[in-house]
Amino acid sequence: MEHRGMKKWRPFATMSEPYIGLKEIINRQVEVAQPVLIGEQMEQMNFTLMEALNTNKQV
């Protein structure tokens, strides 16, 4: 039973500073570089999006 004002135990709360750098490294690993699209690819994507918009289809 939890009493009012009682905080739950957070084992890593006191070690936040060392984990800030680790969290940044993890976040950088999940980043994906933005692809470079050529004109033809942009036109195809634009056509696909416009077609989906006009026909109310999901892309």
C-alpha cells in the first residue's frame, strides 16, 4: 500500500549525469540520414501522393 507523498524507488535517478551521454549515443544510433532524392523520384512520390489524395487512399 502506498502512502501519500511516498515516492517510488527509482534506481537510476541518482545516476542521471553518467547516463546523459549514453542516452545521446543511443539517440544518435537510431537516427537515419535523410535520403537524397533525384527529380524523377520526387515526381513519382508527388504523383503517388496526389493520386492517394484524390482517390482517398492510404499511402
